[in-house]
Amino acid sequence: MIKRTRASISKLIIHKVGNKFNSATNIFSESAITFDEESYELMKPFLLKPFGAVTESYRFNHHANIELNEINSYSDQVFKDESSFIEVSRHIVNHLYEQSNSAQIKTGDVIVALFEDVEYK
């Protein structure tokens, strides 16, 4: 179970992922978002809400080796070096772009957030 009572947003960035089948390109933000207190208090519960009633956990996987799962590797990079957050967030968007396999998939916002003090019990 995830406890989020002490959780805080350490970093957050928003990019736009395109669709290669529609010639829509990715659009990248240059810097992480700096929140004023009011905006922060709105975003934090919005971003944490999906984890509120989770009774099961989700893990990255790969049929051969977990280290070969790209998103898992990107997450690991950020945890080891938070200064890589913006660069790694761009890699995540590029990965999503490359995984797109249909013209029906629309472009959209990708929010990458780094939380602190999230407890898993």
C-alpha cells in the first residue's frame, strides 16, 4: 500500500508527445515547473489521487531482464542523479513516441513528476 501523507512534489515537467504516423512531433519544455503555493496545493492531490486506493502494486517488467525495460532504466537514472531529470523526461517522451503504432493515437501532454517521501508498505 502506498502512503502519501508526507509526499511532496520534488520536480515536475510537462512535455507534449506527438504521433509519428500523423507527422506530429514531440514538443519539449526547457525547464521544470516552479509552483506557487496555491498551484502546488492543487497539483499535489491531482497527481497523487490515482495512488490513493491502490490495493495492488505495479512493477516494471521485461521478459529477459528488468534492466532492459527502458522506463525502469530511466527511472533508475533519475533516482541516482536528480540533475538528469529533464534529460531523462525527454527520453521518456521519445520512448512513448516510438512505441506509438497507430495513427489513431492522439498527441497529448506527458507529465513527469518526481515525488519525495512516498512510503510503500
